Amino acid sequence: MKIAAMAFALIAGSFTQAAAQQLPPIGGPYPPPFTATLSNNTPLAFGMDAQEAASALGTPLQYVRGRPGEEIFLTFRNIGGSGLFYKKDRLFLQFRKGRLAGWKGDLGHNWMWQ
């Protein structure tokens, strides 16, 4: 009898309506777009200058080489890790005519595991 009652309760529970997220009221507070909820909500974009790229990444840029306007910069991104060992990845930024033309992430060589 208990098994039949449990089966009936499970079957009856499966007929409830699904509740979808409702639309906000007209003129009301709208939820932020998905890209605004990401941790890096100001991504890199081609055509940025060095200062805009540094503010988008939230880290200072360090000069590597190149003549003025055609530089390569380096920044270290802290991407977390455990409490004992923080993981910092290198990111190289290539600028042409003072504008961001490309970037390359470099995992680097971990000296600890040689």
C-alpha cells in the first residue's frame, strides 16, 4: 500500500506546471545582460590603445620590445589557484600604430616541476 501511495504521489507531482522566469514589468528594472555578469565584463577588443587595454584587464602593462607605436607589452593575469599557489599566466599584447592588433596567452614554463 505504501508503494502504491508513493507511486501516486510521484505521478501527481509530475503534472505540475513548469514555472519560467517572468518578463520584467514595462519600464521596470531589467536584469543585466549576460555579458555584464561575467568576471571580465570589459574584454579586449581590436583597436584599443594601451591605456584602454590595461584598464580592461585591470593590470599594468610592461614594455617588452618594439619602437613607439609598434610595441609588445606583457601583463600577468592572476587567474586564481589554491590558497598556497596562485596561478599567474602571461599575456602578450601586440600594438600596431598605437592600437591593439593581437594578443597571445602564454602558459609559460613552470620552473617548479623541472
